[in-house]
Amino acid sequence: MASVSVANVRKNYGHFEVLHGVDIDIRDGEFVILVGPSGCGKSTLLRMIAGLEEISGGNVSIGSKVVNNVAPKERDIAMVFQSYALYPHMTVEANMGFSLRLAKAPKDQIKTRVHDAAQTLGLQHLLDRYPRNLSGGQRQRVAMGRAIVRQPQVFLFDEPLSNLDAKLRVQMRSEIKQLHQRLKTTTIYVTHDQIEAMTMADRIVVMRDGYVEQIGSPLDLYDRPANLFVAGFIGSPGMNVIKGRISATGPLEFIANGGARLPLPENAAPARGAEVIYGIRPEHLIVSQDGVSAEVVVVEPTGAETQINARLGSDALVATVRERLSLQAGDAVQVAPDLSKLHLFDARTEKRLPID
Ligand SMILES: Nc1ncnc2c1ncn2[C@@H]1O[C@H](COP(=O)(O)OP(=O)(O)O)[C@@H](O)[C@H]1O
Ligand SMILES: [Mg+2]
């Protein structure tokens, strides 16, 4: 196993720069997920760590060694792609042992490692099959098995679950996490799915347009997003964000551009009159008599909880509640924000403002 360091890494294709100086330090044994919208540069960065893409600036190190000019097969990493890339004419056993045969490992060692990996992944009974006779989930497991048998220093995954149906994705998520808990191999995993990132990662790196927006544990990002982008990207349904300003005179409150007035904690730091964005997660809106009045637009019960889509002045608002309320479109509902969970963002920089 090894640590991985990405220091001021840049990538340009001709004059077009797609990574603008990225810094990430990954500890030995850590499970780090790169997440961000499509096109933000996740795959490019992963491929640079793998050695499949030239580095335009900065350094990639594995362990204490800078590997910028080290060939992919010398980096002691194993990569799993979205398109499993199995050899169709080889059995599962041959697919899994391929890299070891290529490295001229002794036959009995190949057999032991392939059988160990097959057992770990529940593939023992499929070793003689060909990829065409496997389900999507089984193919995905074989692709992982091929990476495991190499016992690499680092695993790299690029959206490995994107081709699976929703149910299988949830199951494989948990299997990959358990696999990491067992093997403790340093893992870098790319996805555009924030739920995948939240449920699997030790730490998440949120990327946008070739920049790192924030690095932190899943709950760090959820509770203390550095800016409006991270606040909106992490969490589903997303955080409610309402544009407006702090009252300039009179009682301290937030005045939405759409006309609504919302409470602020007494210790709210921004100056009177400052333009801010009011951010409150759906589960931090409480239905309560002394709340502000909003108009119900749609009610979506899921069983465990109910999502209320409402309108507050001209702003849309989502509240998730666990109690069962008899509400219908057009009804008035009183909602009160839990002020200890409120976020305020600077309207210009979109950075989160301290409240205290
Ligand atoms: N070979 C290439 N030549 C030119 N531009 C590329 C190439 N590969 C990727 N890009 C561009 O780099 C950006 C990042 O791509 P990518 O790393 O694939 O994003 P992600 O994996 O986050 O969806 C995109 O704008 C993409 O169009
Ligand atoms: Mg990609």
C-alpha cells in the first residue's frame, strides 16, 4: 500500500487547460472519491495518476516517489473502468490471472491468487465461464477480481458502477466498501454520483471545471460546505437556497428578493444590509405553528418520510418531514428553519459565511 500525492497538477490539451493546479494528499490505506459534474476533469486526473495521460505541470507521487515519468505498468496500480474491458475469448479464471501470466508469475501462485480473489468476490462457481455468459454485476466483479489478484499499491476506479441497474449499484457500493475494509488498499474512486461518494468515501474531493472546490469527510462536506457549489452538489434533495439580504434596519431578519421574510440567529455575523444567500437543508425545515407561511405545491410521500414542495413568495422550497401530515396542493403550510443548521453564503463570492 502507499500514499498518493497530487501536487499542483495541470493538464492542457493544446491551448485548452482542463486541470488548473490540483492538490490532493491521499493517505496510505485511504478511500478517496473524486466527485463532480461530467467534464470537470475527474477521469483526466485519474488517468494521469495511472500514467495513461501525460502530466502538463506539477507532480504525481506514489509513496515517496515522483512517478511523472514512470510507465503505467511500473507504477504498481490497478485500474477498473466503467466498461469492464474483459477479454471475451478468455474464461473468468484466465481473465483474472492475465496480468500475473504477463508478469511471468509462477503457475501455482497465479492459481492461488485467482482462487483467493474469486472467493473474496463470490466468483468461485464462475471461473470456467466466458464473459458473454455473465450478468453485468458478475462482469463487474471479474473486473475487480482482475485488479485484486495483482495486489497493487493503489486501486483506481473510474465510474465502475455506471452501467449497472439501480439495485445492483447499491449492492456493489456496499461490496466495494467491505472489500476496502478487508484489504485496506489505498483507493481512488471517480464518480459523478454524490450519493455514491457520500456512502463509500473516507474523504471526498469535490471538483468543478478543473478546480478542487473542497476536500473533506462526507459529513464535513454536508455540514460545513465551503461554498454554494458544494452545498448544492452534496445532498438530495438539495439544500434550499434563497437570494436576498439581511434587513438594513428594524428587527434582524432575512428579506428574500422574492419578498419572504425568514428568521436569522441573533449572532448572525454578516453586516446589516449585506446581500446573502440563505441556505437550509430540507430536513432542517420544521413544520410548526410559529413558522413562516408557504403554499404547498406538491406532496411526495415515500413512506418513511414525506417531501413537501412549496412556494415561499416567488422562491421554491422543499421540506422533508417524518410525520404524516394531511396536506394538499394549495394548502398553506407553516415552516420554521432550525436556525442552528442555517447556512449563509456571500452573494458575490458564494463562500459560506461564519455564523457566530
Ligand atoms: N483527449 C482529449 N482532448 C481534448 N480534450 C479532452 C480530452 N480528454 C478530455 N478532454 C476534455 O477535458 C475535460 C475533462 O474531461 P474528463 O476528465 O473526461 O471529465 P470527467 O471525467 O470529470 O467527466 C472535458 O472538457 C473534456 O472534453
Ligand atoms: Mg469521466
